[in-house]
Amino acid sequence: MCASSAFIGSWLVTEYVYTPAGEYVGCIHQRRLLQPHGDIIRVTQICEPVQVVAHISDQARAAVEVMNQRVGEFVFDIRLVGQARHYVGEDVIGGGFSWKDGVLTARGVWPRFGYNFTSFSFHIHARRQVTGGTFSIANQDIVIIVGVATAEGDDFPCLPQEFCVSYDASGVRHLISPDGTLLATDSITANDVAFVETGLIRGRAKQYGALREIHMVSAPGEIVTAIEVHDGVSGCLTGVRKIVRDEVLHQVQVYVLTNAGRTPDRVDGRSSSVCN
């Protein structure tokens, strides 16, 4: 559920499904087509049933039943309004924001499917992106998804379901205002975005395979939420942090780090079609 010039085209997607408790349920293959028509992007998603892993809990079985209600074709339009993205239906309504080209967060409702959603998309390079989000009933999460997409013509991609960032990873961080204006760009290392409870910084982190979510208090009145995905194929850690002060969005940080000796554009997105 994304829209920027980086995402236009035909994609093969593998989504890894987790329960809110963090139990791995299985994976879903999806075909995704984004076609521009002026200031509208028509999105077509064709979803397959969940490929269920063995020995899952009752909660996981319930999650499978929900996601198998999304099997088939869903079509919706996204209107581009500056950096904003208005999801105008029919199958998805809501809104999102492109913080920079290739980085989008969104939320809304799938009326026919019947659930609220949040989503994120990070464009790694021309043939690969990581994506994910949640389906919920109001604030009751039903499933958490982390996925990977490759340009159609390759096999369905795989995303190693582990979060393992090298201590010597380095990259860039973009500091962005609430209206989407780029304020500054700086060079960072893994230590600059590491979650460590020290002094006034207190919080909790939760991992779902390659996805990590962090909620923390970083100063009096200041709340930081983060979504990070580690792509073991490209060696990239991509993340977006939202800093809220006194319940008002203050700043957004988008960052990309790679392990020493690797660059995202050296990976062509091709990988085994076997999803683990």
C-alpha cells in the first residue's frame, strides 16, 4: 500500500505473517501492480492464501482465517497531493505520507476486507523494497506483517526472518520536518540508532522476524516510535522514527545503514522462492 515514483510497476511480494504475540504464522505471496494515471495511481493487489507453518497456536489459526479472507483481487486508487497520499477506494481508504522518495507510511481501512491497517514501505533499490504493517480492529492488532518485494520477472523474493545488524554498519540519516521538508542529512553508525535504556531514555522493543518496533520516552514530554527492518539479503537496515513532543509531531528521521563492505545497489533482488 504505497505510492511514489520508486514503487511504480509490477512487483512480486512475499509477506511474513505474525500474531501480536510474535508467533510466526506463515507467508503469503502477492502480486502488486501500480499504474499511474495523472495524479492518481491505480493499485491492484492479488493475494494468495497463507502458506501455514506447522504446529501453530489457536491464536495463529485465527490469524490465518482472517488473512485468508483477503485472498483474491483488491483494487484501489491513490491520489497524490504533494507528498500526501489519499487512498480513495474502493478497496482501501485512508491516507499516507511520502517522507522522501521511496519511504512511505500510511493508515486507514480496507472496507471489503473489514479491518483497519497501518503500513510502511522502504525502497532499497530499483528492484527491491521492504514493506509491512498491521491489520487490526481499532487498536486491537490481529496480525503484524513484514514483507519484501522484487520487480516482476524474478522469483518471489525471500526476507530472512532475523534481525541482526552488524556493529560496524554505517549509513545516512535524513531529518525531516512534519510537513515533509528535509532539514538535514548526516552520517551515522549503528550506535547512533541503537536502542539502549540510559538516563531518561526508557522504553520497550518488540521483534517480528526481520521487523523491530520501538516505543520509548527520550525526554520529558517526548515520545519516540520507530519501525526498523533488517534485510539480510541486501545487508540493509532501514528505519523511520517519529518524534512527538507534547502529543505534536516534531520530527521524522529516516535512515539506511549497510554492513561494512556492502551497498544496496549491489543486490539485484533475486533470491530463492522458498520462504522460510
